[in-house]
Amino acid sequence: MAMTPSGETITLTAQAIGPGLPASQIRLANSLSELAHGGASVAIGQVVSGMQALWLQVEDAGLDDGQYANLSLVSNEIYEV
């Protein structure tokens, strides 16, 4: 299990390493149906146990091939319990 030190919600945020990919072109969600309304961050709960399904969509209209190759997911501070 994982949780934050303060008990707040664990949040994942998509971050592009390098220029060219604004956050408005990235969507994260907990399910495919939520992807249409997703943003660059997604909350996955206060305590996480086991694997979590995540959906990631990059709107690549106008981007060159590979321009979003350096995309990473970052969480707020968490620890294993």
C-alpha cells in the first residue's frame, strides 16, 4: 500500500521533459470513459494498494513525430505502508 504523509489524495501529473508539449494536450484518467474530461493530472485516492489502471492520451495534432517522447508521470510525495 502507498499513501501520502499527510493523508491527502495521491495525484499523478504528466510532465513533458523538454519543450513542445503543453499540458493542455495531455489527458490522464482512471478509465476510458473519464478520458474525454481528463486533464494533465489525475487523483487516484488516499491509499493505493496494488496496481492502478491509468489512461493516457496525447493530442498530437500539429506535433512532429516523437515530439512527446520524453513524457513522465510524477506523483506528490508518497510512502509505502
